[in-house]
Amino acid sequence: MRDLKDKSQITLIVQSLIVIVLFFICEMLFFTYLNKPTFYIIGIICLFLTLGLCNFLKFNLFSFKTLKWKELAIIIIGLLIIEIPTYLITNFSYTPDNENGLNTIVDQSNLFIAIMTLGIFIPVIEECIFRGILIKVMFQKKQWLGTIFSIILFTIAHSPTSLTEYIIYGIPAIFYSIIYYKTQRIELPIIIHVINNLLGFVN
């Protein structure tokens, strides 16, 4: 299998779309069968197979390198920038419809499974799609353009219905995308995204 730089733009787009569809199937399996262990396990298998396909296609989404102090600082700063306005808005304004829907799912599910799903699996899937696939693969030759698309699509994917909700989901979208674009390490937005989602359970 050829490296990304050796693939044509059409090949990159086709392969990206295939992987994105597979990731969305994984996400659908997690959400739909949260209370059905057999199908939930199928979702986990689907996720690992999709990540394996990414490796086979030479997407190389993960670097698997030890985090440097500068990268840890980026994670902390990014988390604060995302959390502070979100906390202020949700506590002094209202809770977004999307979050209310997720709260309903959590209330009807096993807490551990809900934490694993919303706190770990979903952030990994979303970062692989919106940062890894969109920016690194589909827009490999023009990553700045992929960054813009990533911000827009990530925000829209969370179904905002008001200006406030666009801000709530737009701020993380901007920082996740810029952090990935600047560092080329998907681990950083994944860690921030995971912590951000896990804090939702604490709140």
C-alpha cells in the first residue's frame, strides 16, 4: 500500500469516505446498542477493525510517541480554554439539546458502559474522523483547508440549534483542529476531548 504522499487526491477522498462511513457505523452501534452486550461488543470489534484498516491504508493516525512537556502544556491550556466558557454557558444559560439527549442515554444505561462509550470510544472516533481523516488524509495536500472543514463539520455534527450552541461546540472544534494542525499529533485533541467528556459525568 502506497504512502499518503504518493496517492492521488481521488484515492485519498475515496479511502477517506470509506473509513468515515465505517467509523460512523461503529458510533451508531455504540449508541444504538448501549444496553445490548452482544451488539456493543460488535461495535468494539468494528472500531478496532476500522483502526486496523487505517493502518493498512497507511493513514498512520497515531504517532505513539511519549508526550513532551510542551504538549502537556498545550493539553492543559486547551482544556481550560474549552472548559471555562462551556461551564459558564451551561451553568448560567441552559444545557444544549444534544447534551440533554446524551444525559437521557446515560440515565437509561449502565454507568460504566456509558462512561466508556461517551468518555472514551466516541471521542476517539470523532477525533479520528474530524482531525485524522479530514485534515491528514482527505486534505493531505492542503491541510489548512481540511482544518476549516473539520471545524465546520464537527460543529454541525453536534446539531446546534442556537447561537449559544454554535459557540459551545464551535470553541472545541476550533481548538481540537488547530492543535492537531499545528502539532500533527492526534493524541493531543483525543486526550482533551476525552477529559472534556469525562468532566461531563462529574458535572
